Amino acid sequence: MTDTPDPTAAEPTSTEPGPTSPAPAATTADTGSSAWQQLPSRAVLLCTIDVSVSLAVVFAIAGVILGMLTIGSWVGIASGLSGALLGAGIGTWIGLRRYRNTLWRLDAHGFAVRRGVAWQRETLVPLTRVQHLDLKHGPLQRLRGLATLVVHTAGTRHNAVSIDHLDAQDAERLRERLGRQLDHDEDA
């Protein structure tokens, strides 16, 4: 007679990590939180400005050219203004989607950034691959208390991961935490 496992029996639990068990999560005091973090609400305006201004200019130029080629100069100006409004509206929509779909986290495995609407891209930088860190504050970011964190990594392709419009204090904490790991690795 062969032993068949009882499907109602509880799985044995083990406190030792095995190859299939997840890695232990970092402590909250050390890294902040291992959950995905969204950009602060103050970043919405800056996320939408980049895209909406660019698309407004492109659509305005296209509208002027099409209007002038088909009917005349006054229609070209009117279609350019219409194109600018349409481009700004589409850019605002894209910027809002970009804001909602940009997430980051720092855990025991490293620093991760998730982006994308249609094509989601997740980039993980292991703590051991961090080479150096940059913190940038543009003029509009300073007004809103935001910053850009750039994590430079070892390697040739995609050797830097940046995340725009982080809360300035979060960016400082991330830089300090990643920098501590970098200093610890250099001492070893």
C-alpha cells in the first residue's frame, strides 16, 4: 500500500529559508517600506507639464502646417491653436497616467522602479550593484519639494536608473540608505 498525501492536512512549516521560500523582508525602520510607493501628489503637475507642453508644440506646428497648406494663413493659425489645445489635453492625460503608474520601493533585494501604462517595465538595482548616487533638484522641483534620484550601477547597458519627482525627503533617505550600503561594501 502506498502513502498518498492527505489534501486536508496542513503543510509542514519551517523557519529555515529554503530555495522556494521568499527572501526575508527588510525592516521598516531600516528602509522605510518594502511596499510599492507612489510619487507624492505634488508631483502630478510636473508629470503632466513635460508631456503636455511637448505635445502642444508638436500638434500646434502640425496644425499650422496643415491649415496653411490646405486653406490659408488664418485657418493655419486657428488650426495651430486647436492643435495646441488638443496636444495639451492628450499630454495631460498621458502625464496623469504616467504619474499613477510610476512606483518605487527599497527592500532587502535592492531599489526597484516600476513604470509604464501599456508596456510596464520594472527595473531592480541590487544593492551590491550601486556605484554612486546623484540627487538633482530642478527649479520647479525645488518649489514643490521634489527631487530626482539617479542610481548609477555597474555595467554598460542601462547603467543608471533615475526616478523623477520623488519627495525630496524620501530621495534623501533613499540616497542615505543606498549610500550606507555602498560604504559598507567598500569597507568589506
